[in-house]
Amino acid sequence: MSTLVPGSDVRQLNFGYREAKSTGTLAASTVVLFTVTGGRVAITSIYGIVTTAVTVANSYKLQFNPTTGTTVDLVAAYDIGTTDTPAGDILTFTGDVGGAQLSRGGAGETLRAPIVLTIGDIESVSAGTDGVINWVVTWVPLDDGAALAAA
């Protein structure tokens, strides 16, 4: 008799732990999405699912704001609203820290290599005022006691 491995177990073996966080309705502000505590983690994938269309001009990016050190863009600012980004689109980027470009559509490439983060926050930075994005991140701890959680 064979035993099938549940999909969640296969995902965890390949990508690590999973967390998700909605931006809520985008506003011209910076919002903490995820918090890293207890040490370093490696982000193995990250993508956003647009759950409410973005229909107004919106220069949008994700950044990492460490507790100690310099804030860095995870993906360069990109206008996701002048040309509407409809509900159902997936937002992805390849992970070239500081130079990665956001892509959108029904499919997308995610990180080419894990991104190492210290203690701090992954933040959503929006200049527009409509739309909702649900961000999903997978990660593994690099230090004993390290964790990543939705803020």
C-alpha cells in the first residue's frame, strides 16, 4: 500500500515554512507585512496575489527594514496602477536585491536564489490609494531561534 505525501509537506520540504499577509486597501503609506525575529532567515519564495484590482497610479515596492543596518529595496518601485492590475494577477520578482523588477500577470518567476534577511521587517511601500495584495512568503531559519511571522 502506498502513502501519498500531503502537498503542504512537499511544499515545506522544498521551500520551508509559509506565511501570508494582506496589505489591506493600499494607501500612500509604508506598512509592515512580515517581521523577522531571533536571527537570520532565508526567503525562498515571495509573491503577491492581487485580490482587489489596482486602478490608480501607484508606484509600489517591497523593502526590508532591518533593526540594525540599512533599509534595502527587495524590488524596485514599479507602477502597478496606471495600467490596471486586475484581481487574480500574481506579482513576482526574481530577487536581484535593489534591482529586481516587479512582474505581473497570470504567472511569474519567483526568486532565483534565497534572500538572507537579518532581524527586521519586510514592508509594503505604496503611493496609490486602491487595491489589495495578499503577499505569500516561504522561508527557512538560518540561525537557531530565528523566525518570520506576519505582522
